[in-house]
Amino acid sequence: MRFVITGAGRVGLRTARVLREEGHDVVLVERDSNKADRARNDGFEVVDGDASKEEVLEEADLESADAVGGLTGDLNVNFAACMVGKHHGCRTVLRIDEDYREDIYRKFASDVDEVVYPERLGAIGAKNALLGGNVRAIADIAQNLQVVELTITDESPMRGYSISELELPANSRLLAFGKQDEPMRIPFPDDSLEMGDRIAVLADFAVLEDVRQILVGNASRATAGGV
């Protein structure tokens, strides 16, 4: 596949490297000469110029691109690039780089295919390290909603019970279940909860601690191993 990425800074260049490692063709658009030179030295094709201008993006040959990533640190530039990409039939991904607010997300989400917030993704990684091995944040759905994966421990109050007997707090929903070392799947009522089994739950931040206590117990307070 072929991708056009606007911005050769921290987020854009790292994304380009990952795509290239997976065998994809990547073109970067960058107006900062130093960042452009760094990307060229890294072996990338770079178009010099303002990514918010259609004539600049067209130099990257949008007609042959599968997707455009607006990944600069400027939301307005990113949005303009995505709109140009959408006009040329590309999938569009918009980076939001300011403090995440639901109103900003909703304002732009309907016009692009995907909105990403790298700082939040980085925060999820840090949070997972702090939580330890029995609780793993998967995604922040909104400011108050998160998908978490929890691992049943020997201290879990629900160990030995079935899914049908599991009662989660209000504002939380069971999404998926997986036996230890098996893929996650749709949960069945008669699935038993044993040590090492994993459960994915969508929950409001206000009840996450209650969910953790029900499924993990107190083990996650001291455990830092892998899930």
C-alpha cells in the first residue's frame, strides 16, 4: 500500500518508519527544511511545502495513494490535508495534538475516517506500566470511557464462577473473554472464570476500580508481570 504522511516530526516520521518496515510505500510532506532533510537522510521521499495546500499534496501523487495521514502538530494543517485527501478518494487519519476534548473530537470525527491522539496513546502505555500485569488499558473511547483487559488472579472474588454469575457495576459492559493462552472471543454464559483467564470490559472511569476489585482482587496492587 502507498501512504502520504504530512509532517516529518516525532509522530509522522515514526509512523512512516513503522509502515516502511511492514513493506509499504511512504511519502512525507514537510515544510520545515531541517525535518525534511532528516527524513531524506532516513531514506524517505519527501515533498517540500505546506501540507494544507492542495498543489503541494498533489506533488505526492495522491491519485495513487491509499491513505493520507495528517500528522503534523498543527490541527488546521492536518484537517486541510485530510480534506484534500478525501477529495482524491484516500482514507484519512487526523491527528489531534492539543488537550483532548470531546467537542474537538466530535467536530472533526465526522469528516475523516479516523482521529488519533498520540499523547493519549502514550499515556495508555505509561498507565499500563503503572497498573501492572493484571490490568491493561486497551483504548480510551472518550474522556470518561475506557476499554480494559483484566486477568483473573488467585485472589479474584469471581475465580471459579461462571460468566452468567458475573455482576459488573452499572456503567460497565463485558465485551470479550479469553481462556489463558487462547484468543479473545465472545463470552458464553457457562464460561468459567479461572486464574489466567482474560476479560475485556468497557467501563466508565468512575467504576473502573470497582471492576478491578471484582475481577482481579487486590493482586494487581503488587503484581508487575506480563499479562
